[in-house]
Amino acid sequence: MTRVGVQMQGMAELVAQLKALGADADDVLDRVKFELAFDTQALAIQGIQHSGGGGRTYEKYNPRRSHTASAPGKYPSTDTGRLKDSIGVDSDMADRGKTITVGTAVNYGPLLEFGTSRMAARPWLLPSFNVAKIGVEKELKLRIEALAKGL
């Protein structure tokens, strides 16, 4: 599965602050983690659906069709929709949901994300995560401020 690992710094301090505010820190963090995962998934799907091509056009077979690849560095252009349809979120219940994975089991997912010796990367997962985390950081800040105000 193509996946991005994330390690958050300062979590102990954040948990301490949430607990000091009387919040259920684990509940707040769990909700934020799942929001981040599902936002990353949605942004990856959206990026692939709306990639504007920009690369070379070539003929494909079985079924016969023309396909315009995306430009290097851009989200991959969808052809069959297989990558887009396979992007999922998985939570490892063995570690009580501490590990949440966003990715695909499609074998060419990592090839598009990181490129090959013959093809430049068409990243789709990490750019989606980077955009999603901005929204989640803002949401977490709003929740902490609301807790501090007693809302």
C-alpha cells in the first residue's frame, strides 16, 4: 500500500494542555486524526479527478482509447479510475486506532507518487496530506480556544 507516515511532535504538551482545560484529550485527538485522514483521502481523489493533464497524449489498448498523461509534478490524470477508486482509510484497531493509514493497494500508486527511472513523479498522496493538515491544524486550534473559553 502506498502510504505516508506522520509523526507528530509536541503531542505530550498538547495532551497536557487539553487535560488542563478539562477536555477528553484522547477524544479530541482521535477526532482530529480521523478528520486529517478523511480530508487527505478526499483531497487525493479530488486532485486525481481534476488533474488537467498537460502531459503527452498516447493511445492505449484494451479498451482502445487515447489518454493524456499529467504533467510531471502534478496529480496523475485518471484513465480508468482505478487509483482514485482504491484510495482508502484504514485504522489499526490492534493499537486502538493510534495508527490510521491513507493509501491504495494499487501497485502503481507508489510509482506515480515517487516516480521511476523512466517517469517523473506525479505525487498525489503527500500533497493531499499537506493541504489537509493545514485545515486540521486550524480546526484543532479552534477547538482548544473554545475549550479555554468554556464553550
